Amino acid sequence: MQIRDIIVGLEQLAPKRMAESWDNVGLLVGAEDWPVNKIMLALDATEDVINQCIHENVDLLITHHPMLFSKINRITTADATGRKVMKLIKHQIACYAMHTNFDVTVMGMEGAKKLGLTNPRVLQQTQQESFYKLVVYVPTDSVDKVKAVLCKEDAGHIGNYSGCSFGAEGIGSYKPEEGTNPYIGKINEMTHTNEVRLETIVRPEKLDQTIQSMLKAHPYEEVAYDVYKLENKGKIAGVGYYGYLQRDMLLEELAAFTKQAFSIPNVKVCGNLGRRVASVAISPGSGKSMVQDALRAKCDVLITGDIDHHTALDALEAGLMIIDAGHYGTEYQFVSYMKGYINEYLYRADSNYVGVAKEIEIVAAREEGPFKVM
């Protein structure tokens, strides 16, 4: 299996188009045709983590935070970024980042699940799912074959329904000219054949690949198909989630529950520990910018990280309590989630790569947060 084969699975989970415009996600170092037998997962591509990759013969490092964020003018051993890039290339280790695209597709909802929030909703909307309609005209004896290929590419996925399509029978007309090899009909004779107008919807990131797969499966030399951009509004995506606790509890209880849910040793709390709370917003990572969204959602508490002194005071005076569980503490769930997802993806892909699920090893880097409470 090559790096590109793993990337297919990563981008099915968190498409790059879901990332913020300022972000830098995807394959940052390496080549898609490099082979991969061992994957390491980490929150950050620190020098220590990269040294672990070298020591453990890792082929692909997948991180949450991008190693390369800002423009770089040179790659030398004079700075940490240059050293890291040179080490990765020297040892043929690829580096792939899933940052804000993972935040909006997975991170917030997983945080809400850890807290057991009921009726969770997006806290800060950043995007809304869009679709294209793919229409293709298929001879009746090939409809099932083409439809199967479209389903395999995940076309026709609407909400919790998959394989959605519509077919209308009709008569196709064409005249094969010199130099053609028609599936039905004879050269220079007008041909009329029974066809089905097959319609389905496709996500933008899958459109090109779906069309190519459809063309390979279609029996005609020249395939008549149309693509329409739809105005239908799909699922809302964004940063963070909010909802209700399964039972009201004291702020002090919620702080203890948060430590348990995220497996972290401590949290910082801003608010009356004896006050009862019910509605909670969770925004893993740095959540200073989420305070106003939590207030608009009429939440009692915002659980996040990286809250400074003045932001905490302003939030409290506005009626919002804060549990700062740390940037590292709220986002480290990335590692365990991705380990489970990649394992599942490899077994799903095993029909194309026989035995590969057993051959690829997935390990977690040894990491700890940058701060220690003394």
C-alpha cells in the first residue's frame, strides 16, 4: 500500500475543503507513491516525535496540528522546522496534517459524546454541505453495473440513506461514424436504443473520481452525462458543539466529570462551583473566539482551552462560566479516534489490498502537554 491509499481514507473522513482558508492541511512532507507499513499518530510533529518515527521505522506520521504553518524561505538545520523537514525526507517519512478539517468533521462531536450531551448542535457554523447532481444515460443491460460503481464511490448518500438514485427509461438516438466501435448499432446507421437516465448526487470532493469510475464502467465509447451544481443545503458543519447534560449538576461536579471524560489530571474553572448547570458548549483546542457563540446559544458553561484572564472575566460577567481543560487535554482524543478509524478503513479497503490490514502497524507517539502544573 502507498501513502496515497491512506490519504484516500483520511480525506473521506475529513476532506481538505472543510479546513479554514488560513490553515495548512494534507500531505506536508513526502510523496504519495512512498510505501507505507507503519503509521504513527501524534498531536504535534515535534522533534521528539520525529525522532520516535525514525527509531521505530515509521513511514507516515499523521498529526493534528500542521508542522508547516507559515511561509518558509529556507530549509536548513539552523531552525527547528528545517531540521524536522530534513529528517523526515532523509528517512523517507511522510507527514500529513488534519487540523481544522478534523475539527469540524470529528473533534467537536466527539467532545460532545464524551460529555454525553443530548441534542448536540454546531456551536459556530463555518460551512454547509453542498452537492452536485450527476446524470448519465446508460443502456438498460448495464444499469446495475454502473449503479454499483456509483455506490462504491459513495454517490447517492443523503443523510442516513446510501445508494440513492433515480432512473427513467427512454430512447437514446445516435449515429456511429467512421472510426468508431459502437457498443450498440452499426457505423453510418441511425441507432435507437433503450436507455435509462440514471441520476444521483455526489459530494464535491468525490466528483472527479466518481465520474472517472463511471466512465470506466460504462460500455459506450462516448458517454453522455451531465453535471449540475445543486442549491440544496446539506448538513451544517462548524467548530464546537453545544447541548444539554444528561442531568443537571454543580459546576464543581462538571469539572470533575470533564477530567474523567477527557482523561486529564486537572482543569481551571471560572465561576461559582456551587451553581447548578445544564447547558454546555464544548470547543476542543483554543476556544477564546467561541465565547460569544456560547453566549448566543444560552449555554451555562463553555468547556475549552487556552482561555486568558480577561476573556474569562468578561465571559463570567456576561453570564458564561468557563472550564479550561487545556488545548492538549481537549484535543488529544485525536490520537485514539484516528487509530480506530484507520484500522476500520484498512479492513474496509482490504478487498483491494489483500492482507494489508494485518500488515500495517499503527502506533501512538509518546507525547505530553507542554505545560506542567506545579
